[in-house]
Amino acid sequence: MGYIEGSNFDAVFTDPMLPCGQIIALHLSIPSIFFLRGIPCGVEAEAAQCPNPPSYVPRMLSSNTDHMTFTQRVKNLLISSSESLLCDIAYSQFESLASDFLQRPMTMKELLSHGSIWLKRVDFVFEYPMPVMPNMVFIGGINCGQKKPLSQVRDLFGGGRDRLVV
């Protein structure tokens, strides 16, 4: 910690799935940049204060689509309720670590609420659209393999220009 404190870093770039980087960022009072796909219990949406109504946004691993029946909405609500319980159990060790290290009570939601920028590795081509806050930036597609270059075709509307097919 002495080396980190003496290095005068400007920010912490971390994956909040394991919040150790965020604990260090709070200790050093510097901004944190989160790089993540998502946290299974959905605490990132709650921490960032994103609207995340379980009656409209399908929960991870629920197999629901964005067009849900009443029964699927109830199932989604139950999954959402159980997520907070599972999150409390999974992150209780980090909450006690943060509370001991920062010498004040901390919850996972409070830890993540200090994130400055959220770089989300999702793409709405593969995911369902969801409401997000202005400090959330989608950088989807970074996990995709290298594709063939776009081919050139003749302009179908006249003019004879070549253009790329997207």
C-alpha cells in the first residue's frame, strides 16, 4: 500500500466483480473506472442508480425475453428478489473487508456507487436494451473475433459509385 500511495495514481481501472480495486480507490480518494460485462446479482444497476424495473427488464439467466407474459414477469420479480439475497451472501466478505480497511460501514452498493465511469462490455445486438446513466459507456464487440473486411459493391441506386455494405 505504501508504494501505491506514493505513486500518485490518477485513477483506478478495475473490474468491480471483485471490488478490491474500488476499495483502494476509495482509500486513495481517486476516481475509479469500471470495466465489466455485468454482475450476476445486478448490483451495478442499483449502485449506478439506473432504472431497472423487474417487470420490464429481463433478469440474467431467466430465459425471459423483452416481451414477457404476466407469469414471466412474476418469475422475473422473484428472481430479482433472490438476487439481492445471493448478492448479500456472496459479497459479505468484501463488505467486511471494506468496512475494516476504510474504517466505516460499507455495503457493496455503496462501494460501487463511487464509480466514475462504467465501461460495459455489452452490446444491444446480443442483449436487451436497458436504461443506463450518462456515465455508462457501451464498448460492446471487444470479445468478438476478427471478421473478414467489408466487401465493395456497385451502388444499386445509380451513380456507379462503390460503397461498403454494412
